[in-house]
Amino acid sequence: MSNDLLLDFSVNKESKTVYMTREFNADLELVWEAWTTAEMLDQWWGPKPLVAKTKVMNFEVGGRRFWAMVSPDGQERWCIQKFTSISPKTNFKTYNTFADKDENPESQGSEWDFSFSEQNGTTKVSITIYNESLARMERMIEGGTLQGCAMQFKNLDELLPALSQK
């Protein structure tokens, strides 16, 4: 596996936006599937020792993913991800907000824009996260979201070779 894959994070407080770009040593179709299939997401989405548990996922415009980040002691932090736009194998957009176990959303969320491109067998995923408030963005950063994303991207790196064998 190549160790020179791109990983880039930047934050713009004025626009309340976080930008992430990450390359994966796998073809576009496999990376797209890993990001858009509940069974695959649950295998890598979450910084260890946390794991993701998807209760519902309808990957279609107007659909949603209702999932939890679960700690080793069983504590759950639920999230609703509503799919607002999908262009197969190139882009999808979501509105994300935390929620309780009964799917009652918190008051503020963020819009996520995921773009996918491939060159020479390497797939680049670019993510733009627009937050409804500066306070929410700062909580996200202080809460370790960027470090957590870097860890889960590493999880995906480790999983992709096994997925490509299927």
C-alpha cells in the first residue's frame, strides 16, 4: 500500500466550513460502495475502539441513514444523515445532525458534500462540511472529528484490500 496518499484538512471559520481530501489506493467503484453501503460503512466508519452501527439506510435522494457510534462499553451517540443529492459514483450530499435513540434530531446540523474522482487506480474523496453555526463547527473540531476522520480513513485503507477480493 502506498504511504504517499493525500490527506488534507483545512478549516475556514468565516464560512463555518471544514474541507477534507483523502486518497485511497483502490478503484472508484469500490471506494464509492464503501461510502454508500451500510454493511461496508459499519466495518470502517468510526475511530477505533468505537464502531458504527446502522439501524436504517436508504441510499436515495430523500432517504436517510440512522446510525450510532458505539463505544466499547455500549454507549451510543446517534446521528441522522439525510441524502439530499446523489450523482452516482461522483458525488452525494447529506444533511447531518445528532439525534437521540428515537431519531429526534438536535437543533443544529451540517451539510456534507462528498465528491469522488479516480486517476490511475487511486480514488480521491473530497468532503466539504458546512456548519449551521460557528459554535457547532468549533464543537466538532474540539470534539476530535478531524482526528477521528483520519483514523477511520486509515480503517478504510486496511479494509479495501479485503473488499477488492470479494
